[in-house]
Amino acid sequence: MSNYNTLGHDLKRGILRFSEKISKGLSRPEFKFVSQMLYGVLCSQSCHLSKISRALDETISLKKTIDRLSRNLSGFSGGVKLFENYIKKVKSCITEKSILIVDAGDVTKPCSFKLEGLGEVRDGSTGEIGIGYHMLGVTALTPGKKAPIPVYSRVYSASENDFVSATEETLKALRF
């Protein structure tokens, strides 16, 4: 049983160290929010606030934890700083020997008709045309690292006014 406790503490420490690195320049409450969200998402393997809150396993009521996370999420303004810090951290890992993998995909939303920017996409799972969004991700495979490093991710719609083409979206990602 103690091995699981040690593993859990090591995981939590690792998430806290990572949170500190990407939260530089954020306030203390914003840092705490980022670290709790990262821990909650990783432990619950979900992006639902209720599941994240359960994973945090706090002594206060679940409803209060959900309310706090929801309030912090709606008022969070440190996204740009967080992203800049993440990119600084990742840049040091990428070398000339790194392999960049570009992955285009889609997210279909068959039950959503009022979301902004919905467009036609080819559902990769079924091969049928549906409504949703296109996705583009770039991941780096780097010698000496055990896991791939995500470096770019974007969800976009072909029905937006500034959309040019899927090729242009890929070029934007590669320029980034």
C-alpha cells in the first residue's frame, strides 16, 4: 500500500513542479487554480468540473469545490501567460533531431445545433459528413524524452470568416 502512496505523492509533486514552471507571473490564487485543475484533470481523466472536483478529494462539500473551480475558470485571465510559459519550457526540449508530427482531425457535434462556427466535417470514425469543428495538433518526438511533447493544438471552423484553407491552417501551425 505504501508504494501507491509514494507514487501518488510523486505524481502530485511532479504536477506541482510543472504548474510552478508554467505559472510564472501569475498570482498565487491563479497558480493554485492551475495546479488544482491539472491535478484534477489528470486524476479524473475528464474535463468535467464535477469529476475534477471529486478527484481533488477536498474536505469541503463537492458543490462548494465545483462552485469555486467554476468561478475561477470563468474569471481566469492568465491563459496567454500560461501558454507563453509552456512554450518557453517546451522550446528547450526541441532540437534539430526532433520529429514534428502534424495530426489533423475533427470533432463532430451531432446534438449541437446552436454552437457558433459549426461547419461540415468528415467524421473520421464513421466516414460520414457531420457538423462540428476541424482540429490540428503538432507533437514533437525528441531523442532522450520518454513521451511525445504537444507543441500546438487548434480547433477551427471552415465556416468562420477568417478561414482560408486547411493547408493554410497547417502552415500556420508549422510557422508557429
